Amino acid sequence: MASLPFPFIFLLITLLHTSATDSACRSTCGSIQVHYPFGTGYGCGSPRFQPYVTCNSDDHQLLLTTHTGSYPITSISYKDSTLTITPPYMSTCSSMQQSPNLGLDWASPFQLGPSVFLLLSCTPPTSSLTIKDSPVCDSSSSHLCASIYTCPSVVSLGLPLFPPTNTCCVYSPANFNSKGELDLSAMKCLGYAPVASFQDSPTDPNKWQYGVTLKYTNGAFDDYYMNNKCNTCEDSGGICGYSPPSNSFVCACNNGFNTSTDCYNNYNPIQDYEDLVGSSTSLATWKIWLGQLAGLVFCLVA
């Protein structure tokens, strides 16, 4: 069979590569700005973070997933390398409920930040609660228990209105057990209220910002890509990602093509063909048509 012109072969290979590596990498997920090392899906952001942080396409919610569940991410501070999650079964002043264990994967780049955990409806007295013979509760912050126990929703945990504070524990600084979990059953408590910020109102639990603050750490390759490639990629309008299986750095550009550097003057061979045959044909239609043609050509060559 006669050999095909090289430009045609190049176009087909480029098209197939683009179609295979196209991902819905976006710079936002809902109201959250998503920047490296985070990403919105497979091939986006850093491969160290992608298994844990993704964007739910159904409700556009950025999620952190661990072995104990998936948790909405409500804010990210790239300056402080922290994020805040709101576990669906946590308690607040307006809604209290029994909570399953909360955990982090040991292999993940996340660890507990400066959040305060208020353990609720515990077996009294919580002053005797210990882990490895060390007291768990911060007695100097017991006024926080008195504050949150003014919330009428305490009755949802089987407590009376204005219950005794010896059934509450201020767990700060908090720590997870050997399984990487906050084990409420082991501490004989029914629920927890994590407080990310007291908003200068330590006596008014209605004004507190509820959530779990986590710290994240970049790996050596994350720092290298951020300092040497990712900043330029994002400045050019691209989104930083990676190309499996080698996980080499990729800058995803808004014209649908990826580069290994940035999106400045990014070449789009499909655009050349659109200009040649007329701009009325959509890019998606050309991808489908040429993809089918490529499959036919490869079958004939084989």
C-alpha cells in the first residue's frame, strides 16, 4: 500500500492524542478557585492530590475523599497551604447529629490543621477521658462547651436543654488514632462540632465558622513544577496537569490542546484544517470525522 503523506499522518496522530488526553480540567469548581496542586479531575493538578481531591460534575462540588468518606471543600488558602472541609455528619449550633468516624489516609498529603473539635454527648465525666494515659480535654476552654450547649439542637443528641458541660470535651489540639481516624466510639461520644474559626465571638456559637481545617504539603516535584512551569502555564491561561502513565507535566490550554510548557502561541493543527475547509464545521465534528478516518486508515495499513 502506498505510504500516506507525513502531514496527514501527523494530524491523525495529534488528533488521536488530543482526544485521548482531553480532560475537563477547569480553574473553578462551583465557587472554589482551583489551582495547582489541586485539580478538578483525572490528569488535572498534581497526581499526588488527584486521588483525593476531585470536582463532582453533578453538583459542581469540590470534594476530599478518604477511606472514611467524601467531604465537601468549602475554602482553600493557597497562601497558608490549608483547606476547610465540612463533613456532612458534623454538628453545628443549628443542627446536631450522631457522627461516624472522620479520617485521613496516611499516604495522603493532608494532616489535621488548627481546628478545635467539640466532642458532644459523651459519657461523663469527660475530665477522665484519656488517650494513652494522657488527658484529652482542654479544661481551660470548657467555656466553649457551655456556649455550644446553649443551642436548642442539643436535644437531637438525646441531651436535655442546657445539659451539664461534663458531657462535652474541647479536644484541642486534636489528633487521630493509629488508623488515622477520630474514633468517637472509643472516646464514648456521639457527635462532634469542628470549629475552624470563632469569628471573634467565642460565646456565640451561631457566629462560629464550622469545619475541619487541614494542612497540605507539596512534594518535591510539586514545588519544582510550581516554581519552574506551573506559574507560567497559569499566567498564559492554561491549567496545570499531568499526562499518565509517566505523570509528566502538562499545561492544558483552552483551545483543547496540551503542551509541556505554556499556552503562549500554542499551535492548534485542527484550526489549520478548519481554516482550510471553512469555519462553519465545528471542532467536535472534525474530531469525530477524522477519528473515524484515522481508524479506517490504520485498519488498511494493518
